[in-house]
Amino acid sequence: MTEPAQILVRHGVDLKTFEAEIRPAAEPVVLKGLVDDWPVVRAARESPRALADRLRLYDAGMSVPVTSRPAGSDGHLFYRDDMTGFNFSRTPASISHTMERLLAQSAQSDAGSLFIESVPADKFLPTFAAAHPMPLVDPKFTPRLWIGNRVKVQTHFDLNYNIACVVGGRRRFTVFPPGQITNLYPGPFEITPSGVPLSMVPFGRPDLARYPRYAEALRHARCAELEPGDAIYLPYAWWHHVESLAPFNVLVNYWWNDAAQGEPPFAALLLAALTVRDLPDDQRRVWRGIFEHFVFADPDQSMRHLAPAHRGLLGPASPRRTQEIHRVLAHTFAKPPP
């Protein structure tokens, strides 16, 4: 298979450039050297030991879930073959203890996998954020740490914007646009290794007889390899596969969603699956058009023939409209199922 195209690289990105150029483009961008001056990055350039010692300064000493796979595995975190569970286990340990294990095993060619994922710094490393300011993200959004050895995080997407900063080691990101969802063969939403839906295609060794549309997804893939100090911006819902390439890797990321806080879209997906998906084909085509008109089209265009005050439950967002929709839905689902 051909190598994916490279993700665009930008140097010297400040907040103004990020908000005016990068966010509106809605494309992944490597932010080269964005966090070069972080103390943990400077420590990582000395040695893995120096990085671990620096992180230990911020560690509150609490236990976190530590993901592991035994020696002889390839570090790929995924489902078991029968989909009844996952191919790894989780046990509690402190961050500092786990880093010592990683350092002790770093000389071994196959020590198995160890991985601390998505640890919120405000709880577990409470002084980290103050010492490592992020210039592109509102300080109210908490940094999260990911620490491990050579681990492969299966292709998935997040319903947030994301800036991920490589602190130590190296990471390879391979990304796919949201529109490739069908060609990536998504798994279940509600039963996942880390709370987000995964592509069911084994990355790097796809079975194209079983997943033929994946070849088209690969045509749209892009990749980048990041070193300490580099960051990557992933727009909302872009799929990404992440491979850690060194015996000791540390990443810090920021998830945020600055859209007006409302009802979770996942609820709408479940309701549509319950009420629309299993209708006859001719009825589903009708509802596709209805959704397009009332939900996905610009309401100031699709409903301009009605004054906003006359659009009822599909009018402009307001506390009163939200309350009325809740009332109607509660009444609807108060009826026992047939």
C-alpha cells in the first residue's frame, strides 16, 4: 500500500493564527515546536530518567488505571477476537511507580505493554498545568497525560477538538476525515476499550477481503511523526490512529468543545436508531429529507417563510423550547413499549 500523505506542518503558530486560519480550515495541522519551552520537554531531551523525575514533581501519588498486555503481544489495544471483552487488563498503580516500571523495562526488546491513558492533570498532577501553559487553549480545559511504552491506540474519533503535545518519545499519527466513517467500519458506540467508537479494521494489516472499503479510506489518510515539543491539532471527529514509537513516551492533550452546551447529540442518534432506522425504505427516504430540512439545513434559509416566533419546537434555541421538547419527549416515552 502507498504511504499516506503528510499532514500539513506549521511553525510559530500563535493564538491569533490558530483562531483565524487553522480552526476555520477544519483540517489537521502539525504545530511544530509548539511546546518546546515546557520544562518536561526540556527534561525529555536530557533523558527518559530526567523526564520521569520532572513528572514526579507534579505527581499527587494517587492510583490510576494502568493498562497492560503481556510480553509477546504487539501493543495493539483492541477487542478480543470474540468481541466479548478486550485484549488487555487494567490494574491500579501510581504514576511514579508505573514510570519506574517503564524505565526498568526500556532495555528489553519485548517487555509487554504498559499504558496510562487520559489522566486529568488537575486531579492527579495538580501543579502541572501552571508550570506548562498552553497558548492555544482556554486554561479552563484540563490537560490530560498519556504515559507508556510502544503502544498502538486503534483508529477512533473523539467528539471534541484536540491538541495533543508530544512531551517524550515519539508518536506517529495517522488521520482520516470524518466523512470516511463508512470506509473505516466503525464498531459499537457503547462497548469500547476507552469510551469512544473504534474502527474494526486492524491498522497496518487490514484484511481487504473482509473490509474492502478500507482501501478507499487509505486514499484519504494523512500521517505525521511527532517529536518532543511538537503538537498536532485534530479537528472535531477526525479519526486517528496513534502509535508510540519509543520505550518511554509521554503525551499531553487538551480536549474541548466550545459549542453552546445543549443536549448530547448521541441521544439523537439513539432516538433515530430507535424510531427511524428500521422503517421501510420508502419511509426512511422521507425522513432523510425531513431531517435534512429541519436539522441540517440553515434554519434561516429552510424556514425563512416563518417568523422565528412561529417555528414552534423547531424554532431558535431557548430555555423555554428545551423545556417544552423535554415535556413532549417525556410524554411520548411514558407510554409502555408495544
